[in-house]
Amino acid sequence: MFDQLEEINSRPKPFEFYTVRELWTDEYTSKQMLAFHLNGEIDVSSRKFSFIDRSVNWIVSEFDIHEGKSVADFGCGPGLYTQRLAKTNAAITGIDFSKNSIEYAGNKARDEKLNINYVNQNYLEFNSDHKYDLIIMIFCDFCALSPAQRKALLEKFKLLLKPDGSILLDVSSIHAFDQKVESAIYEFNPSNGFWSPEKYYCFLNTFKYDDVKVTLDKYTIIEENRTRQIFNWLQYYDKESIASEFAASGLKIEKFLANVAGDEFDPEGSEFAIIAKCN
């Protein structure tokens, strides 16, 4: 037991483990995530619907989205942005790892007679001959990727953009990193918890990596017949660090904003958004 507790509380190297597949393709937990997506009153998995409505209105205006334009949403979930953007008659593509989310999005699009191309795939593996006027990646998904994954993704974005195309994404801020604290939490769930319909014990260890501005929420879920771990990494940025990362892939940040609804940049905010183009 002592050795097991030692392992549970051990600190891995930054981005040493990647468990996105386990989180988004597990039948039970992906349904839990979908339920969070569809609860428009909370900021879990997706933002509140009131914010999404405001965000889409700004995106349509800022990037002049209309028939003839094309938009790709990386990590589209159940289509909360794609459905709204498709009402402009632009060509919309949504890519997401979760089968449950993509099936929901596809059914919703058919019900509302919206022409949206949904792709059930890890967006790190997505390729297309199509070029886009706008690529969006929202809810700080970019921050969950390792440095190598982020570099590969930015290079992919560059290939997928039209000559004057734009990238819109948001990231967690250094200010938010400074507010985080390391902790170790234990909980018992008798049934129907987030991680399993069966009884389980969950250990949550939060680690900070000050030298690289990264945090990890490490979940160890112990059920009667299996033990698994989920690693949720998050990279934090200031203006200089995100600009440097984009520049290394031949992309230039043109504007810093408070969020993807176009509000003015706030240096004390927990996140910020950027608009970038090819150099």
C-alpha cells in the first residue's frame, strides 16, 4: 500500500504522459463530458451559452464570416460554435476526438438542416486539402498540448490557412498560473461519479512546474477491477512567450484580446485570446 501511495503522489516530468484518448474515448466519461458541454449555465468543458452567443457574434463581425468563407473548429465538441457559425452559410468544419460529441453535433446539424462537415478524429492527426479563412481553437485547448504537439499543430494551421487566413485561439495566462497552488485531494464515490458508474476512489494531485509555467492535475482512479490515471496538463503564457512560440512556426500574432468575444486585453485576466496570421 505504501508503494502504491508513493506512486500516486509522484511528480512526472512536464508532459511526460498523454492520456487524452482515455479521457475522450472512454464511453462513460465522454458522456459525462458531453453533459457538461450541453449545460449552458456553467463554464465546464464549454463556456456558458450566453458567452458563446456573444463570442460568435463578434467572430462573424471581426472575420467577416459569410457564404463563401470557410472555418475550421479544432476541438469542436458537440458543435456549439459550428452550429451558430453555419447559420452564416459559410463552409464549416468541426474536428473532435469524442465520438459521442461528434454524433450529437451531426444529429443536431441534420435536425436544423445545417451544412457542417464533422470529422471524428484527433485534431493532431487531421489533414485536408481544403484551405480555411479562419481556424478557431477555443476553451484553452491549445494549452493542454505538449510543446512538440503545439509546434506540430501550428505548422498544420499554417498549411491549412488561406493566404490571408487567420487563427483565433485562447490560452491560460501567467496571472492564472500564479494563483494555482499544489494540493493532494482524496475522495470516495459510491456510484455514478464523474469517472465511473461503479464505486471508486479518486486521488487528485495538483503539481506546479515553475520553470516552464505548467500545471498538472493528476487523477488516479481506483475501481474494484482496474486502476487508471488521467493527466491534465496546462501550459500558461504571457504575451512574449506565446508570440515567440507562434513566430517559431512562421506565424505572427496581430492582436491580443481578453477573450474570444473580442473584449480588450486584461493583464490581470486568467486567460487571453490571440489573432494570428502567416508571416
